[in-house]
Amino acid sequence: MKERERLEERRAIAPVISALILSAVVLTVGGVVWAFSQGAMTITAEDYAESVIEMTDTISERFIVEHVAYGDQEMKVWIYNYGDVDIDVKIQVGDVTHPEDWIEIAEGGFADVEFTYPAGSGDELVIVAYTRRGNHAYYRYIVP
């Protein structure tokens, strides 16, 4: 009889052990899923915050082509940044872009760009100043 009682005791232990193993597996898988989702949400939140800040800076850009002077095939363009953020600018006249590197203009600052551009008297030039963030300022100039 003792043999039979020992077998019944062992049968009672088997469901407890299997329940513990199953619980451990469920908790482990749950922890892995939670850690993955936490990491993914952190990255998503950081990307969202960066894009909102970049969009705010893009909206805050304010600049204008203040003045243009032309003489002896030399053109000089003045740009004024009256916005709340620093900007990087390039100038395009026709199909030509000047300068090769971006011009940094602090908020409230001026920049002037000098370059050679062949044009005849009476020619109409469309000058486009554009920033890294994609904003544009246009200026129409008629060569004297």
C-alpha cells in the first residue's frame, strides 16, 4: 500500500510543477514583450519629439532678400534673417547656385553673397534664397 500512496503523491506533484513551469514561461515571454514594446515606444516618442522641434524651427524661419546690386558682371545679394532661429542659406540665380557651401545666418543677422553672373542690361533675374529646411524667398531683379 505504501507503494500506491507514493505514486499518488507523485501524481499530485506533477501538475504543480507543470503549472510553475508554465507560469515561468508566460512571465518570461511577457517580460520580453514588455521590454521590446517599451524600447520601441521610447524610440517612437524621441523621433516624434525631434520631428515636432524640426517642424517648429521650419515654421519659425523668417528671411528676406533685402537688396541686390549688380555691376561689371558681379552680383551682390544681401539676406536678412528676422526669424527666431538660425538658418543656413544658398542663393540660386537661374540655373546657377551660389555659394557651394551653406551660409549660416544667426537670428537677426545679415549676410551678403558676392559672385560673378553674366547678364545683359534689361535682363530680368529671378533670385531664390532657400534654406536647408526647405523655405524659399524670391526676389525679382532687372539688370540696369
